Amino acid sequence: MTPGSVLFDTNFRFSDGTFGEKIIVLLNNGDNYPYIIAKTTSKPGRHLWTPWCQIKHRFPNFYLPQGCCHLNKHTWIQLGKYFEYDRSLLIQKHFDGTANIQDILPHQILIDLLNCALQSED
């Protein structure tokens, strides 16, 4: 899988140990390290509507407007906490159908996202 892959994970494990559906974004290629994952939200409650990098915001994120990257909702990639997926786990999730690639972010958006993520404190 490539950096910038947008996946729909039907069995995402949240920090509190519960499982549920979540759109996630791969931030690296997983070749030498576990995959670094950023989760997303489509709930605007705590986020600004300014596109792209919002690293100075109380809840650091990268905003993708509805329709961008084939997303059918406004989407905020959350940069305040990252998750790791072992390569074998992600491959297993892909083949058992619990994590499906929805899209791959365009190259320039991926570069902007990674530059934004590098500025985060996590």
C-alpha cells in the first residue's frame, strides 16, 4: 500500500479498546516501519472550515473539502494522535475485506499533508 491511501476500516481499534468503522489515511509506505495511520472525522464540531493544514488549531488537522479526493463528506484528517498498523495486520485486513482502499490522495495534497503532519507535536 502506498502513502496517501485512504481506507475504510470496518474494524478499526480505537484508543479506548473499542472497535468500529473509520476512514483512515496511510502516511508512510510501511516498508521499514509499521504503517503510520491518521484517522479522520466528518464531524465539524471542533474544526475550522479552512482547507488544508490547520496545525495551529487546538485539534491539529488537515481539512479536505467535500468532493476532494472522492470523499462524499467534508473530512478532517486528525493530526493530534497517530496509530501504527503492523504490515501483516494491514495486509490481512485488506484480504479479509475489513480495510478497503477508497482512494489515493493526489501527490501534492499528500506532500502538503505530510508537511503539516511533521509540524504536529505528536
